Amino acid sequence: CLVFVRQTHPPTYTLISRSSVPTGFIGFAVNKGGDGIRFRFYETDIRFINSHSASGDG
């Protein structure tokens, strides 16, 4: 997960963290899974989540 930030804002991005979970072949291949990133911008918590599941799941 990538987040691009303009430099026009003062350094107001805090509490930045990320996580990823591979769920591909035997749990090791990286062709399936999910990742996310979260941060605080001023007083607002923002989260981005990306996932890629196998066909027919869900």
C-alpha cells in the first residue's frame, strides 16, 4: 500500500502504521492477501485497505 502526500501541509501526519497478510499458496505466495495503512491527519484517522481474494471467495 502506498500513500503519496503533498508537502504543502505541515508535518501533521502521525500514528502511521501498516500491516500485510499473505494468503497465497500455502500462505507463502504473495499473489493473494491484503494490506493496509493507517495514519492521523490533523485530528482525523484515515485507513486504506487493499485485498485480493481467490476467485469465488466471499
